[in-house]
Amino acid sequence: MYFENSQLRSQCPPAEATPKSAMRMMGVKGLTLYHLKSHLRGNAYCRGPECSDRGTERLHEQLEVQRHLQLRIESHGKYLQAILEKAQRALASQSYHKDLKLQEQSLQI
């Protein structure tokens, strides 16, 4: 396995180099094994600075897409939570009004 980052290469002997160990050592927030493995596959046959730059650029693009999707997921989650709370309030209101009607009916008897 080839690591572009010389610090990673010096800290992790090739026999112990796995995508998971590299990811832990890098400590990049938002980086997933999927992204790292994709980056490594893309650079498997490529050596040199031009390949490194292209692979790093692709990795950053993937991270940006992931961040964007995460923001959209969170936004949709908040929207769905608001809808659920509104529905719960409506049901509680309906239940309250039904109880009032039942009480009025029982008082009339």
C-alpha cells in the first residue's frame, strides 16, 4: 500500500498498513473508509506528484460531497421533526376537544 503522506509511511510499517489504520492516524474529520479506499484504489498504479495531486483533489471532492449530503440529511431531519411535532400537537388538541365534548355530554345527562 502506498501512502502519499510521508508521516503516515514513517509511522506505519507496510506490513501493518491498512486503510483503517491509516484513517486513524490521519485523524481527518468526516473521512470514511469508503473515501480512503476509493482514494487508494485510484492511486494504486499511480506514482509521483501529479498523481498525488489528482488523488488528493478527488478525495477532497468526495469529502465536500459527503459534507453537503450530511447537511441536507440534517436539514430534512429537522423538517421531519417539525412536521411530527405539529402532528402531535394537532392530535393532542383533537383529543382535548373530544374529552371536553364527552365531559359536556356527561354533565348534560
